[in-house]
Amino acid sequence: MKLITVHIPEAYLDAINQLIAADAYPNRSEAIRVAIRDLLKNELGGFIKYSQERSAKIPNLMEE
């Protein structure tokens, strides 16, 4: 995994902290990873399926 730095609104951070306090996620990193994975599935899902049918080297996020 790569380490990146992001700036997010304080309201987003507060919401993530609430999810962690409710034991929905073990930590901020995991909550953000899941959010990014879900975004990519929703936004790129059709594109990924199309590209994989054409043998493009794009990771299959649909399996996670």
C-alpha cells in the first residue's frame, strides 16, 4: 500500500470518527479505504468490466 496525504473537511472527519466510535470500522484508514473502494466500484464498475473483457490491465475492484 502507498501512503498519501489528503485534506478533508472537518465535518467528514467528525463523521468518520463517529463510525469508528460505533465500531463500524477499526480506524480512519480502513473507513477511508472502504469509501474509496466503494466509490471506484460505483464510478468505474462498468468501465472496469468493459476493459477486462478487452484484456486491459486494470485491477478487478469488483471482487473485493
